[in-house]
Amino acid sequence: MTIPTNHTIRRRLVAPIAALVALGSLGSFQSATQLLPISNEPLGSGGTPAKYMAIVREQSQTPQGDWSDMQATIWEIQLAGKGPHAARRVTLGLSHWTPTPIGGTPAVLRWQIPAPSASTGYCVKILGVDFEDFTIMEILAVRQAHEIGHHGDRIYLRTSDGQRLLNRKTGALTPQHPEIRLLASAGDKWLVQANGHICTFDAKRGVVTKTYDQISADPSPYSWGHVEWNGGTVAIKRGGFFDEHGTPIQALNFSEQGIVYRKLHLWDLSRGVEHTLSVRMQAMGGSGRGVIPTEMRVEITADRVRYSERLPLEGEHASLRYFDFERDTEWVDFDLATGKELSRAPLKSSAGISSCESEKEVAIPVHLRKLFADSPIGVWGSEQDLAYAFLKYKGIDLTLQDTDSDGNPVGVCKFDAVCRLSDSSEMLVVHDGFFYDCNLKTQEVRKLPAPASFTGVNVSVYALR
């Protein structure tokens, strides 16, 4: 199936974009609620393209107690000039869910909407957004759809109607053959499971380049195992946990410390073989995760893999309560060519061995690194931490969480929304009714009023450059 190009869709949707809601899959949930008003006039003078956009989850002008009037809206943000600096350009329609970008770009959105009245739950639309005039194209409407991965203009989708390949540039949507399960990626080189085998896959062309018959594939579509691979000759899969007798462990008692073993699968892609090891680790039972292991470092060089293992519970290493990573773990060197353990060494002896795992952290300027490390945000991502560091450096100390009457912290410790340009030169922070336009190169920051509609609601901002 071929989808018309953005140019064709723009001609069809020249009327207000709110008409998109009439496509028919919202069922009785649509009710008689009035859609929020939109602006058809761009903010920038002379057709200046927007630098940022926002997706907001808003209630209507006559809020309903059951939130049945929740609407997804798209805003244009222009920070130059005197303002206004944002305008609602699209009202997608009624839904409890906020659209989220896929394919590495906000130009393609995955949006959950209530299923038709005859069924329950939700269905999914894949939408294309043209940021020249903020028109919308509906690419796909199915019961379920998720992104597998993307490269360039190619977005690989897993849907309830089978896998699909979406060309973001042309809007073409075609079946994906063979169907793939993405394990790890390094640019356009992917490691996948396809046709029951582990394979390398060229994401730029959409073809399997090599199949490894002697490396075991997991037949269950619901199994989990994290695979690390940097595009080289060795991939590492971290498998499940079990005890000393080989019995699988799904969970430890909450806060209980214990010794567990973990499967470590070493995939030697140059020889096409797999080595499976059992690595002793210390772990704790959690609330959201049944088994929370201590760190296991894995490093590789030409024909050798080095991994860290918990020392036996003997002597100075006997305490589970006072675990010290450097004292209580050691390096194990494994030879890929022979498939045998070579030696063991103190953990601190590591030097000159490159890590298999490729970290993708934001570049942190030297003068912000201490503040970045001290950020109280943490779990909400490095962009939030960088925004905290920059604003703190500029003497802007924003309230990140409220406290109760006893002074105890409650709520979420993060800015309302943060994004940065692709070259990391600028950041936009939205918080408590204001925009903070941050230039990381010139170290300047401007505080501008944000729309009242952004206060107290779910807001996400995205860079368009």
C-alpha cells in the first residue's frame, strides 16, 4: 500500500485540522465536546520555520469530571520577537493519551485513541506532521502498532496486522519481509532475530546480510535478554537469573540481599559460535523489579572478553550487607578462540580494554560537569540534568518538587519539559508557566512567558532542527 505524499495530504486538509477527529475511530467517546480553538496563522514573520514544537494534553474549555474531554494538541513555538511565543496549531481530537514521536523525529507520531464503542481499550494511529503549515496526514490506523527501530527515513513497525516499513520521506507503507526482532544496533548495522535465527541486518536496505545457525535464537516472543553490541565481532547477551542448583529466580524478597547467577551469552560473530557462562552476582529484591543485580562490567578486546564476577562468600568478602564493588568482585578473562577461562585478576587491574557497550550521553561542558553530577533529577534523563546544571550555573534555582506540611518532598522531581537542538547548542526548558531559552554556546538565557494552557498539564517539547 502506498500513502499519498505530504504535498497531496496538504491539499486535502487545507480546512482546519480539527477535522481529523472525524476520521471515525473515536466512536461514542467523541461526544459533543467542543474541540479547542486553533490558530491558522504562523508565529514567525516571513514564513520563518519553527524551532520547537510542543505536544500538550489539555482539557476542553468546559472541563468534564471524568476527563472525557481530554484533547491532544500540537503547538508551534517561536522564541524570537516580542511574542506571543506559542500558538495552538492543531487539535488532534479526544484521547486520554498523549501522542509520542517515533522514528527519531516528532514529524511522525504514535497516538493511542479510545477504541470504537463496540470494543474496549484503545487503538493506534500513526500520524505525519508537516511543520511548514502544521497539517496532518494519517498514515496508519490499526488495533496496535509499535516501533521496532529506525534508520534515516526508514521506520520499522510491528503492528497487529504484521510488520510494516514506513518511508518517512514519501509516506509509503509496505510489508516488512522478513519480520525481525531487533536485538541491538550500531548505525545501519543491526543484530536481529529473523526466520528463527540470529542475523545481521542492513537497516539502510532492509535485508539480512548474514545468518548465524550455531548461535541459539529464543523462540519465545515474550522472553527478555539485553544484548550489547557495537557493530564489531562480539555481541553479549545478558540472560535470566537462577540459583546455584540451576533453578530460575524470578524474584527475591523485597530488600533481601542474596547471591544469584546470571547467564552470560558471548556471541563470537567472526566464528559464528556462542559461549554460555554462568556468572555469580550479588542482587537485591525490589518492588518494581524482582531481582536488582549489582553492576556487572563486561569489556572486550580482539579475542578476549573480560567480565566481573562476585567473589565467594568467604573471609573479607563474606558480607552481603556491606558490599563493595572493587573489594568483592574480580575480573575473569575468557578466550573466545579456545572457549576457555584464561585467568582471574583484581578488579582495579583493568586498563586499555574498550567497553562493548556504547554510551550515548549528552556532551557536558567542563564547567557544568559538577552541577550535572549533583542534579537531583537523575531518573528523568540527561537532558533534564543538563538543564538543571546550566540554569543553576546561571543562578536560576527553580523549584523542582513540592513539599507537604511537614516539609517532606512529594510529587515529581523534574522540569515540566526539556529539549535541545540536534547540535546541542541550545535548550528549551518549560517550567511553572515560563520558557527558558538557553544558549549553551553563548551561555545566555532568556525567560519568556509560556501559554497558560501549559500550566498544570502534561507538556512535551521537541526540537525541529
